Amino acid sequence: MTAFRSLAAALLLALQFSTMPPALAAWDLATLMDDLARHKGGRVRFVEKKYIALLDQPLVSSGEMTYTAPDRLEKRTLQPKPELLLLDRDTLTLERGKQKFVLRLADQPEAQVFVDSIRGTLSGNRAALERSYALHLSGTRERWSLSLLPSDQRIAALVSRITVGGTRNQVDSIEYLQADGDRAVMSITPIEPR
């Protein structure tokens, strides 16, 4: 009788999984990357808090970001001071006031790997991420968290972990834990199309 109950319970469990929508039954890293790859971009608002050991309060900045798949990201900080960070293919441009800095990523391998963590996640490019990071996914399609742990010692000397959180194909948080213990947390909210 006990064997029959175990078999019946196993069959009920199997029946429950067989009637689940395929997306729920097959949630994994490949599914997340496919979901992210289908998202072609958009505009978001961000609030970034930087926690620095030498400061009593976090440094807070806010503004808007625009992503156009697969390789253009514009971060426009509005508060506390205007700043523009533009990543366009292999060029990173930073404008603050009258100053402008241009960096070719090919000339800075550490910057390239860091940029790949952002761009690789947003574009769902698993291969780009796995070149420099070990990936660990937790959660469900409705609320997931992806941890990127540097596998390159040069990057690990700068960043201990990057954690990206989201819902379905939308990234809504990014946390950078630096090797020195400082960290930055960015909250992201989509801007509804008008």
C-alpha cells in the first residue's frame, strides 16, 4: 500500500509539471539569456547609490539610460551634476561639464571585460559573459538574480561580484561589489512609452 501511495504521489507530481507552461518548467540560464536577447532596448530611469567606506552616507545620483541592442548604452546623469556616459560599440565616452574623455575599449582590457558584463547581460550574450565570469542564476522567471563572479584575476582584483536582478526580460537592479568592499547599487525603472 505504501508503494502504491508513493507511486500515486509521483504520478501526481509528474502530471503537475507536465501541465505547467513550458517556460515555467524549463526556467534556466539559457531561457533567461533568450528572454534578454529578445528585448531590443528602451529608456529607463535610474537611481544609483555608491557606498564608500570613507563616507558616512552613500553618494546618490539619478538620471536616465537608453539601451539600443546590441551595443549602445547611454547613461545620462541628471542629479547631482550632469554627466553623460556613452558606450557605442568599442568606444566609451564620458562628458562632465566642459571635459570630454574618449576611451577605446580595445586599449583597456579591464574596461572591456567590465563593459562586457553590462552589454552581455542586456543583450543575452551568454558566451560573452562566460569568457570572463562564472554565472549563477537563482529565482524564477518572474523574479530572478544573476551573479557574475570574475574568473579573470585582473578583474577579480577590482570587482568581487556583479549581481543583476530582474523580472522576465527586464533588468531592474545592478549591484557591483568591489574588491575593496565598496559597492554600488543601481535601481532601474522603465519609462513608459508615450
